[in-house]
Amino acid sequence: IEVVPEPERTIKISLFERAAFVYLDAIIAELAIKMGKTNADMLRKHSETI
């Protein structure tokens, strides 16, 4: 019986891209806190712009 591994489901990105994503995500979280926005507010606003 041959076992075939399941393909990875993660996108291959560089360490720089991963660090930039985490950094920018933290900035967005801080801005949301300072503006008094909840995650639901941000999701609603995002869905209106698409």
C-alpha cells in the first residue's frame, strides 16, 4: 500500500512577507482600538466596500 501525502494547504510566502503581514495586522488592530471599532464593525465596513 502506497501512502500519498496530502498536499499542503498553506501558501508559500517569504519570511519578510509573513513579518510584514503580522506587523500591519497589529497596526490595524491598534487603530481599531483607538477608534473604538469592533471586529464586527470592521467586517461590516469591509463587506460594504467590495
